[in-house]
Amino acid sequence: MSDASYDSSIQEGEAQFGDYFALLKPRVMTLVVFTAFVGLLAAPVPVHPFIAFCAVLFIAVGGGASGALNMWYDSDIDAVMRRTAKRPIPAGKVTREEALAIGLTLSVFSCLFLAFATNYLAGGLLAFTIFFYVVIYTMWLKRATPQNIVIGGAAGAFPPMIGWAAATGEISTASVLMFCLTFMWTPPHFWALALFMRSDYDDAGVPMLTVTHGRRATRVHILVYTVLLAALAIALGFTQVGGPVYLTVAVVLNALFLKGAVDIWRRDEDASEGDNFLTERKFFKLSLLYLFAHFGAILIEAGIDRMGF
Ligand code: HEM
Ligand SMILES: CC(C)=CCC/C(C)=C/CC/C(C)=C/COP(=O)(O)OP(=O)(O)O
């Protein structure tokens, strides 16, 4: 369970708007929201621009709310890890109680508003996604098993399905395919970060794969998941979400991603310190471009379909 001991260091009135905003994990959520936006616009039904705007806004707020709840629960871990020690709660800017209140309030409002602005399925899916990230991943899996990312990754894969449901009121094959793409992408995305963050998870006692099975096994896992991801991503090119533009993007990016995974796999542990984990850092950055480009291509394909080409 989380420890609130450092809350005593909070000085009243110190928190600024930026500290509360940081609770929402805005940088991570930009790409999450983009995938939801693509899910919404790729759906083959016209959506009024104002409704589309509201839907994306409420999904963004719901995603942010789940980030605040994650920071509330994980404040003990965040205080120990270098990467997260400056977050608003461990930095003493925001109390755990404030983060909990903000997270719960925004969660309830975002789900209700999305349900009323679009439909109950979309609102329900958003609620389930928040529940999955906060309760299943953060409170349970993250501290329990090295498979935390593999199973918990489902949380981050739901947003395109939420967007699609907001537009259509349905779950369809196309939206499930988008889910699968993000789901398979999450483990290599995260394990690369775990590799170059080296001792962080070790210090915090979080059973990430790097900690429980070691760095060598993590490199092998990255390669295996990247091969599976490449097969899936290219196969999607021949489904209803794909087309020539998507296929071109998928072939190029999967070739680069596979090369990155092989470079990581071949890495000599002793060289790690010397080149400052450049290989892993590059792969992590490439993972962000990878998902952005695939979803961008899905959006272009939907636009081409709609124009009747
Ligand atoms: C459960 C699944 C996921 C895990 C465990 C995970 C883990 C992480 C972690 C630990 C970071 C570093 C964040 C930081 O230092 O604040 C990160 C960064 C990032 N993640 Fe993920 N991620 C997941 C899913 C996703 C998904 C689904 C997306 C987008 C669709 C995403 C997009 C990003 C982006 C854009 C960044 C870079 C943020 C920055 O520039 O600071 N992640 N991820
Ligand atoms: C719409 C909606 C509800 C979207 C949620 C999407 C989602 C689950 C994104 C996951 C993003 C993320 C930063 C995970 C970090 O894991 P972590 O919490 O272990 O990372 P940390 O160590 O940086 O806190």
C-alpha cells in the first residue's frame, strides 16, 4: 500500500496550476488521446465536429484522471525512483488527498459527460479503462507480477475503441484491430524504458521483468514481442483499417523497429554504461513515432475511403 509519510512536508499554498496539471500525465496522454481521436474519425459514420471535440476532450480528461489516481496510489514508489521523484506528490507540491479527490472527480465527470454527449457504451468503456489502469494495473498487477505490463497494457489499448464507440455506439472488428496493435506495442515500448532506467524499479521493489528475470531476459522478450508486433502490424495492412499508405508506413517502421530490437538483443551488458543506453533510448523514442505513424496512417486510409478513392 502507498505510504503518505512525506505529505507532512507540504507547505500550504505552494501548489500552482502546473503542479495539478502534471498529475494528469499530459505528455503520455497526448499520444493516448491521438489514438482515441483516430478511432473516432476512422469510424465510417459522420460525427458532428462539436460532438467529436467533446468526445476527445472527455477522453483526455478521463485519461488524465487515471494518471492522477495512479500518482495517488504510487506516490511511495514515485518518491524512490529518480525518474518520478519530482512528480507533484513526492515533490511536496500536492497532497495525496488532493490527487485522489481530483482523480475521482474528473473520472466521474468525464465518464458521465462522454456518455451523455455520445452514448453509454463509450462512457462505460472509458470507465472500464480507468478502472483497468488504476485498479487492475496500478493497484494489483504492477506490484505483483513481471507480466504487469503485458496484461496491464490492455488499459492503454482501449482508447481507440472508446473513440470508435463514441462515433458508432458499437464495438467492431476495426476497433478491436486497433486495440490489438497498441496492446502488442506496449511491452517493447515499456521494457526499453525499464532497461535504460536501470536501477529505478529495483530500488522501488517493483517486480518489472528487468528486476525479476534480469536484463538479458528482458532483451529477449523485447525481440520476441517486436517480431509478433511486426507480423500483426503488417497483417493489419490487409484488413479494413489498412491500405497502401498504411502498408508502406508499416513496412518501413517495422523494419526499423525490428532492427532496433535486434540491436538491443545483441547488446553487450558491459558496453551499457559507456554509451549511456543509447540503443535503448533510441528504441524507446522510435516506439513513440511507431505508434503515432501507424495511427496516422489508419486515419489517412479512412480519409481515402471516405473520399471514395
Ligand atoms: C500500461 C501500459 C504502458 C506503460 C506501463 C507505459 C509506461 C511508460 C512510462 C513509464 C513512461 C515514462 C513516463 C514518464 O517518465 O513520465 C512512458 C512514456 C510514454 N508513453 Fe507509455 N506506457 C504505457 C502505455 C502507453 C500508451 C498506450 C501510450 C500511447 C498510446 C503511451 C505513450 C507514451 C508517451 C507519449 C510517452 C513519452 C512521454 C514523454 O515524452 O515524457 N504509453 N510510458
Ligand atoms: C482514456 C484512458 C483512461 C487512458 C489511460 C491510458 C493508459 C492506461 C496509459 C498508460 C500510460 C502510462 C504512463 C503508464 C505508465 O505506467 P506506470 O504507471 O507504471 O508508470 P510510472 O512509473 O511513470 O508511473
